[in-house]
Amino acid sequence: MAVFIFSLVMFGTMIFGVPIAFAVASAALALLLFFGPGLPMEAILVVMSQRMFSGADSFPLLAIPLFFLAGNIMDGGGLSARLIRLADAMIGWVRGGLSMVVVMAEMMLAAIAGSPSAVSAAIGSVMIPEMKERGYNENYAAALVAAGGSVGPIIPPSIMLVAFGSLANASIADLFLAGIAPGIIIGLSLMVLCYATALVRNYPKGDRPSFKNITNALGKAILPIFAPVIILGGIFSGVFTATESAMIAVVYAIIVSMVFYRTLSFKDIFRICYESAIISSQIMFIISMAAFAGWVLASQHIPQDIANFFLSISDNPLIILLMINLMFLAFGCFIEGIAIMIILLPTILPVVEALDINLTFFGIMIVMNLAIGTITPPVGTCLIITSSIAKTPLQHVIREILPFIAVIVAVLVLIVLFPGIVTFIPDYFS
């Protein structure tokens, strides 16, 4: 009954357009009023504010706004355009090469920004008009950029991986290492699909570049490429933590954009900080509200009840993982990824512990589900961003995105069947 009331209030308020943070808080308050100890509303609000503050008062979570700021500074400083030119020089000459350039550029930018919406917006604003000009279908271009942007949460450093590590008390460094192989596999799989589509639709190919052009593009993009090397190298070597690396990424982005390239002024930096603060505050507000909801759910022993329910169905880890995947994929169609983790992880982690499932593998699996959620209707953020850039109806883009979703789901099934794909790099460095 408690689960029913919580779900009814949360989804009911969302249907009427209530923002997700307030929908989650309303559901938690309803649960306290129905099943709580009968505290007065003043006391409930005090507890709510305390739990909200404690939920956001986390050193690892500080990496989220910092990585977001670093990505926005690098994008504003023109670093994404340099990465695009490098990718174009490397593979733009093959059939459908421009579509592969999109995927490669988004993979490189994901290693800097870590946010699917930021990656999709940065690459889409440049590449979608270019693809339309070269004869690509505009709906296909929007779907491609959205699909490539969904790799952002998987390739380190990733905001979602930071959130999972903080919430599940997992090693963020191990999660970053574990995301490398799945991220590369997804990127290469999307590029294979791009090539096959280009053959079927006879999309154009560019001119083969000279060695001089390649080295010139590499020279202009060398500083952006060094960003993930510095960030990840410092984390894996133990020089600094993931949160400290986020601050280093911000400083590096400012130095590169203002000193070396001179593409940003102090006025631009203040504007980017202001815009990043607004978006980051929205994310942190959702986290704080969901932390309060998680505390309410735990006080009603709902996580243990759900764990017992799962285990009563089967004790086969594959069957349980299938059920968890389906649940996260379904929620991902309607709710933002970090909010889903904060709502569902407290109820799912007891099942993971009972079945002795590797937490690093589980984190990558969950984040892959949430990455798919960024390109599935009705509220796939990457889809909405790219369709607006392409100025094409969302329903037309949805038809083109289906093959890309199928490819990413296939990679998800692959890592569930063979977890060693995820864990072999963290195990090697452990």
C-alpha cells in the first residue's frame, strides 16, 4: 500500500505538470502523512529540510556542478569545433564519414563534458546544419547526434557515474575505469551503423586528407585532448580525487580558453558560470528532494520489502538483472536519470548485495539504462535538444532513432551476459 500511494502521488502530480523534484517531495510527504508517526506538519517540514540538506551535503556530489561548468567553458571556448575538425580529418573521407565524425567528436567531447545534453547541444549546433547541407536527412542527423550524445554518461568523467558512486558508496575511480570499454564499444557500434546506413542511402564521402591536414588538425586539438588525460590520469594515479579533478578540469578549461586560444573573455566566463549555476542548482535540488524521499522510503522499510519481493520471484542473478533493466528503462522514458537513481537505488541495492553482484558492473549497467533514457520518448532530453536544433518534429526524429536505440540495447545485453567487459580494466588496475 505504501508503494502504491507513493507511486500514485508522484506520477499523478507529474501528469499534471508538476516539476519532478516537487512531485517526488509530494509523494514522500503523502507517505509520511499516511504511515508516519503522526508528527505535526511543522515537525515534518523541519525533518524534510534537514534531510534535503544532508542529501546534498556531499563532497563527491560537488564534482557534478564542477564537471558541468568545465564542459560549458570548453564548449564556449570553441574546443568542440577543434575536436570536430580532428575527427573529420581522421575518418571524414569514408562513405558516410561525416556521420561517423559526429560519433567520434561526441565521444571525445564526452571525455571532457560528461553530460549527454551538453554534448548533444555542442555537437548538434555545429554538425546538424553541416549534415543537412551535405545531403543528409535532417531527421537522421538529429537522431544521430542524440544517439552519440547518449554515450556521455558512460565515458569518463561522467556526472551520472559520480552520482551513482556517491549514492551507492562505490569507488568513482573504478566506475570511471569501467566505463571506458562499454563507451568505446557503443561508439564503434554506432559508427558501424552509420556506415551501413550510408551505404543503403548513398550518403556522400569527403576528400581524403593529406598527412599535413591531419597533423594540423591534431595540433589544433591537442589541448582539448589532453583534458581527459590530465583528469583521468590524476584520478587513477591517486594524485587527486574525482571531485578535485573536476576543479582541475575547470581551471584547465579556463586557462586553455582564455590564455592559449583567447576565445573567451572574463565577461564570457561570468556568463557561463551563471548559466552553469542555474542548471547545476536544478540538478542538486532534485538530488536533495530525492534524498528526502529515499529517507522516507527507508523509514517504511520499503527497500527491504522490494528486495524480498524480487528474491521471491527468482534467485537467478540474470533474471533479476533483466527485471531491473526493464524497470530502469521504463522509468528512463519519463524521469531524469539522476532522480531515477536516487529514487530506485535504495530499493534495489539490497537485492544487489544479496545476490553478490559486482557493484562496479552494476553501476555501469544502470548508467547505460539511463543513457538510453536520454534518447527515448516522451522526455528524452537529447532527442528534444537535437530536434529543436534541426527544426524538425520530434515524432520524425523518433522513427530515425530506433536503430540507434537497438544498437545500444544490444551492447547493454552484451555486458549483462559478459560482465568481464566492464570489470577487466578496474581489476587490472586494482
